[in-house]
Amino acid sequence: MLPTLFLLAASHAADVEAPISYADALARAIEANPSLLSARAAVQSAEGSLLSARGTFDPVAGLSVADSRSISEGASQFGPLSAQVSGLEWGASVSQFLATGTRLGLDLTLASERYRYELLETGAVWEPEDPQYQGRLAFRVSQSLLEGLKTAWNLEAVQTRRRALTTAEAEARAALLQAVADAAFAYWNLRYRQDLEEIAEETLAVAEEEARVVAAMVEAGRLAPVEISRVQAVVVQARASRLEAENARRQAADALSVLLGETPGVAWIAMSAPDEPAVGTLDEARVVEAARSGNPGLEAARIAEEGARVALANARHGRLPDLNLEAAAGLTGFETSYEAAIREMASGALRYWSVGVDLTVPMGNRGDRGLVWAAESDLARARVARENAERTLAEQVRAQIRTLEAGREQVEYGTANLDYCRATLSAEKARQQEGRAIQRDVLEAERAVAEAQAGLARARTGYALALVELGRLQGRMTGVPAAP
């Protein structure tokens, strides 16, 4: 027994008292909450995914160089021959895909080639001294005429990532609200436990005073000796209650430490007190409507339904075949130098162009039809989830409103009861001074005051916690920043 008490006393001495206000507790909880930190990381990941999807429409530039050698055989009017061709080609290009389903490209190519011909029968060789230089400037365009003509179809990946980002932001907002709610619950619970500990200490003092008075009255022969046993039992019970209250306060402080990112063992002291209940009744319809517009969980459900609706529209559009218009035009030049080839190309003397269409029709189209069926099912499930979320939220808000109203009444009752008990105590003290009441009556009145104080503290804490939960459901809480 003694070693246990020694360890308990040592652990109590190790705690360091640290006063903290309600606002400071919320701020520290926001910075340390692991779920909120994870949600913020998810937002950054969603931003990266959106940026990547937008990159599909970025212009693409390219540079190329190639050195080539080839040997081939063929026939000519002089007999069979061997042809050797060596070349060096330089290229630059820029291309871009547009949300209209258009692909644009511009290519510039410069090449030089050397030729060597050998007649296999006679061994005669012909090799021009100067290489042949070629320049080519080409403009390409491809336009989808059916499936890819719809802008929403081409932007599907971007819109999907944007909805994912909005959802991640809503989830981060929900994590923020939950972190604040958890910290608020822990803080007000600590404050309540502190009040109970103070009340328990006062109750113990009252019990010890009663024991002293009873002992004096027994010694004076005014009470039976059995009264000493009764008051001693009361003192032991008061000491046990004080120890229980102290342990509960320490446990509440440790719970707050975890939420603040601290190691348990700090003796936090809650310096703030719960606000008094607001006067007047809540407009249930307005409160529910505020929750429907501000609750991040419901916002995420709506985003999911909207995404499923867009996905179904795109899946239905995707059943169309691919029909693309392909067009190209360009300029070329063939001369004995790069400069001459470029001048000839710029003159426009050697032009070319082509126009055509490309049609692709999947036989049976089972892949696209299956996507439509799946999208219809996804939309139905998303709609059910959103409707259920709205009903559940309305039920939770209404229940919380009733809890608040009941909590307000409990605070009013607790305040009135405490005033009554204090008035009774004052009356007993006055009667004692007049000789019409004994010390025992005063002590009983003091115990009644302590019980009333505990009841009022419990009522105020319950009201504060109910107010926090209602704010979380509405998506708006005191001490919460505008963005996570």
C-alpha cells in the first residue's frame, strides 16, 4: 500500500501546471491534429492532380537530330547497282491539344543527304561532290467531329480532378471542425473536472469541520459517541471523492495533452469559463437550413452526386464513334545548301496539302454501353447517399436544438437552485448567531451549496458541449479559421 501511495505522489509531483485559455487550446489543437494534417496533405495532393490534368492542354515543344546510313540494291538502265545514302536531319516541332477536340502541330525539318552509287557489274562509281539539302515546314490539324467535339468530354479529367479537389477541401474543413470540436470537448471537460475538484475540496473541508464540531459536542455530552463514527465515515467518503475528482481532472488534462500534441503529464489549468446560455429560442428551420448549406460532409455528398451526373452524361456521349478530320499543309525546298533550301521553301514554290477523314466504329460497342450502365448505377447510389445525408443531418440538428433548449433550462434551474442554497446557508448562519441553529445545520447547508455548485457546473458544461456540436453540424464554429 505504501509503495503505491509513494508512486502516486511522485507522479503527481511530476506534473507541471500550465494555464491555458479556450482560444489557445483551439489554436494549438488545429496545429497538432493528425487527421487535419492528413486532410491538408490530401488537399495538396488533389491540387497536384488537378495541375497534372490541366497539363494535357499545355503546348509541347520538341527538338530532334538523327544521323542515318543505308545500303540498298536496285536495277537501273545500266544494270544492277548498289546505293549508299548517308544523312543528317534536324527537327523542331510544337504541338497542342485544345479543349475543343483540336490537335495542332507545326514541324520544321532540315536535312542533308549524300549519295553513292556503284554499278555491280562494272564497278563504276558515281558520287556527287555536294550533298543534297532539304527543308520542310508543315502545319497539321486534327479535329474531332463527333465524340471529341464536346468540350465537357475533353475536359472530363480536369473537371474530375477539380471536383476531387473541392471534395478534399470539404473533407479538410470537416477535419478542422472535428479537431476543434474534440479540443472543445476536452477543454470544457477539463474545466468541469476542475470545478468538481474544487467542490470536492470544499466538501472535505466541510466534513472535517463537522467532525470537529461533533467531537466537541460528544465530549460535552450533548451527542452520543456513535455520532463520531458517522462523521468519520463522512470524512473518509469526502477524501475518497476528492481523490476521485483529482484523478478525473488529471485524466482530462492528459486527454487534452494528446489533442494539443503534447506528452501526457502536463497539469493543464482551464482558465476560460463557459459562456452563459443565449436568451431566446432557436428558429429550427433556419438552423437546419444553415446546416444544409454549411455542413462539409453534405457538401461532399453533393459533389459526389454532381460528379456522377456528369460522368453519366459523358458516358452516354462516349457511345458515339470517332470521326476525325485530318488536314496538313506545308512548304518544301531542295537545294545544294541549307540557305538555298530555306529560301526555296520560303518562296512557296514547292507546296503541298492534304485533307481526309478517319472513322473508327467499335463493333457491338459493349465497352461504352457497359460504362453507361455503371455510370447510371453510380449516379443512383450517389443520389441515395446525398438524400440520406440530408435527412440524417436534419435529424441530428433537430436533436441538438432540443439538447440546447434542455441545457438552457438546466442552467436556469441550476442557477436558481444555487441561489436558493446560498440563501439557505445565509439564513442558517444568521440563525446560528441568534442561537436558533447549531453548527451542524450550517454544515449541512454548506454541503447543499456544494452539490448545487456541482449541478450548475455540469449543466453549463453540457450546454457548452451541445453548442459546440451544433456548430460542427452547421460548419461554423467560434475559433475556426475560414479555410483549413
